[in-house]
Amino acid sequence: MQTVDEEPLETIHLYAVREEAARPSLLPVFLALLALSILLVLCTLSPSEQPEERLAIRIPAVFPPLGVFTASVQIIPTGVKEFPASPARGELTIYNGSILTQGLPSGFIVTSASGVEIVTDSPVTIPLANPPSYGIATVPSHALQTGKVGNIAAYEVNAVYGADIFIKNLTAFKGGRDTKVVKVVTNQDTHLALTNARSILISQRNRYPGMLAYPCQEHSVQKALVVMASWGCQFVTFIPPPGAKVLSARLSGRAVVLQIMMTLAPRKAWPGK
């Protein structure tokens, strides 16, 4: 019998030791929560878009009473007109103390007490005297100098010509006028005033609700330095459908044609469809 040498046994001791688990990072969790919060906010604040449709519809027109607007504007004259000076006119009375007929030519000049020269307008013949009465004649005359200075009072002329001729003005001379320059209204002044009046009428009309059925009818008149204008305007109003956004409107007969934008109601999802 063969003997086998047995090898010595070695004892091994194994110990199981639990290692501590590594803590996961919180950053991915934080980022996920932030993204979720942003998504919830966007979903809450963003309105859901409803489909819209553009339509053309006709609705009845409403015609309120005629709108009447008035405006008055002062005319400012810019034109200039000159009135020339004019001479005073009157009559000279001539006395003849001679037993012979006397005469004076046209353009005969006498001087008044105030120094104004008076000129006869025509020749004159003075009959002879019949003592104790003088021969008397009158002749139209005017002041040689134009203007108011020629408006002399009665008896300012008391002249003697020769030995037998006496010249007087028994009445005052009148009509002498100095040169006068005045402002006058031109066509441009009137047109400017009317333009300003229309601007006022436009501002009044624009405050009126509605649209015009047709152009306003204008009536204007000028009194002294004032232009008065008035407009009669027929307006049109309408009542659009609820929820409609009006894009344009025009009158067609007794109706208003509207271009509108309407929001369509969401379609209901029926079961099985």
C-alpha cells in the first residue's frame, strides 16, 4: 500500500465589508425642475390660437338725422385802393356897377380871405347896372388847390375887379377831399377766409361718429368782412356682428358692405370620430 502524503490545509478568512453608496448629483434634478416650471408658465400664459376667417357681409345701414355744421371767419383785407384828392366846388356871384355890360373869361382867378385861389369854370357876362341896382350874374367855380383846404366858408371871397366889378361867394364851397388810401378785400382774401372756415368744418365733422353717405353740401355767404359757411352732411352708422373685427366698410344703396375677421368656434370632437 502506497502512502500519499497529504498537503497541509491553509485556512483563508473572508470578510464582507459594505461600502457606502456614492451620493448622486442634484444639478440634473434642479435643471429638470426648472425646465418643467418654464414649460408650465408658457402653457399657462400663451393663449390658445383660435382659427380666424375673413368674410364679406351686408348689413342694413342706419341713417341718422342730417348733421349741420357752421363756421364764421373774419376776412382780413390786404388790398389797397387810393382815392385821389378832389377840389371843392361852388358858385361865385358877380356884381356889375357899370352902365356897360361886363364879362369875365373862363379860368378867371380870385383869392379868398384864407388864401385859397378860386377859378371860374366858364366865361360869364354880367349885365349892366340899373341904378340903384347892380347887374348880377353867377358862374360855377372850383378851388385851384385840391383837398379839404378848398372847402371855404360863405363870403370868404370878397374881391374887386377894376372899378365896377365885385365878386363874392354867397355860399360855402364843398366837396374838397384829400387823397385817401384804404384797405380793400381782394378775391384772395375771401378765398383764404373760406378755406379757414372749411378747416373748422372738417374738425367739427370728424367728431361725428359714422361714415359719410356722400360728400357734404356746402353753403357760404359773405356779409361785410365775415364769411359764413355751413355743411349739411348725411352720415351712415351700422352695427357689426358680435365678435367681428371690421376691416373696411362701404355703402351700397341702403346697406353697408363689411369686410370682417371672425374667430371660428372650436369644433367639438364627437365620440367615434
